Amino acid sequence: MQLEGKVALVTGGTRGIGLEISHRLADRGADLILAYKKDVENAKAAKDALEAKGRRVQLVAGDLRKPEGVTALFDQVREGLDQIDILVLNAAFGTMGEVERMGRFSWRASYDTNVLSPMLTAQAALPWLKRKGGVITATSTLGAHTAYPTYVAIGSSKAAMESLVKYMAFEWAKYGIRANSVAAGPVETRAIDWFRYPEAVRIFTARKGLAGRMGMPADIADVAVWLCTDESRWIWGQSIVAEGGILVGVDYEEWQAPADEGTDETTASDPAEVSTGGAA
């Protein structure tokens, strides 16, 4: 198996995209360290499912937004598997709202989780990653590359995180450490419910995406895990966009609609018959 003998630390690795990444890493032979904040029951269920695949699994708990939380978490790593070859920075948090109404607390909460936490976690994991050269993969969002309604705190913080990952790649290449990120389009997780009209997001994605459907955690996990393998050895400091093709002609304002009322469509065999409203 590709990752036999390696250990992957996955933050937020016990649910959603993080859990899907954990399963795919396990399928490729990696043992797991699953970092979570406080949902013990869910963490234990994830551990049991992964151990059933024959993998070693360690659960570590801590608030990675705080230096003391990071210290406590990596003390657990040191007392447990004491090995990190792959670091998956997946834990995320965000608040929804327009720029003009964004409060300091909400802004700080997003940046603490999506920028400060990955930096502190990567710094703490670095001594292990330097031993043999390792891999860092971070999960981001398409909202870091374009603008969604009410998404400024999440989108901008993830853009900052992608820049951070690029700097990790630049500075830590000397240690043989590759760092990249994957920017996900809309994915069917509980985060979709953060949007004002979740069903409108689903309709939009299915209609506008070339894939014709919402993304699923597996769609992002496959890309993230590929970045953890030697198959992506020529990819350094990049953000891989995985969005099902919705960037081809989009109008994100449709997400503001409470219901899909449809639009009248006009077709013409001759492009000259279609008026664009502009000068010829």
C-alpha cells in the first residue's frame, strides 16, 4: 500500500470531509492520529471504524486555536504513536455575514480557527515532519478564490490560510516537506446549513456545475489524499481547486433566492440572433 508505515495527523478528522480523508488514508495503509475538540462520542466511533480496517488509531483532544491547547495535544502525540509523516490541516470554523455587518468577535473566531490554528499546529508538528521529510495538506474553499454572498469571514481567512501553506512550502522545502491545499466547492456537509438558503445552494451547484450535482466529502478527500502521496510529488505550494465545474459561468447571487423560480430561456441556432445588450 502507498502509505504503509506512515502516520497521518488529521485535524477535524472525526467527521465530515476530515473523516472521509481519514478513511482514505487508512485504505492506503496509513495509521491515524485524529485530532478533535470536544465531541468524544463521535471521535470514538471514528476510531472504532478505522481500527476495523486494521490500522492503529490514536485520538488526541485539544483546542488548536490556543498555544496551550496545541501543547496539550502534541504532548498526547508524544506519549502515543510519536510519529507524524503526514499533516492534514482540516479543522475549520466560520461565521456568515456581509462585510458591513461583520463584528470583531465573529471575524476573530474565523481567523483564529482557519489561520492561527493551522500555523500553530504545523509549527508543533514540524519536528516530526523533519525526521524523514513529510507532507502537509490543508483543506480550503472555493470562497478563497471568488466571492460568495455572506462568506467574507470564511473566504478571506481561507485565502490567508492558502497563502500560509504556500509559505510553508517555500520555507520547509529544505526539510523535504511538501505543502499544498485543496479548495473545495460546495460539498454536502452540515456546513451547507450555514447559508441563508441551503436548498438554493444545492440547486445552484447541480445546475451550474459541469458535474451536475453537489460535491460529496469523498470528492474532496480523494484530492486531499492524492496530495499526501508520492503521485503528487511534483506539486509544491499549490491550491488545487476541486469544484465540479461551477466556475464556468456563475451568478452567485442566485444563492440569495429563497426558492428556485426558474428563468425563461431563449435559444437560437444562429448566435447573431441573440442580443447581449452590448455594442456589436
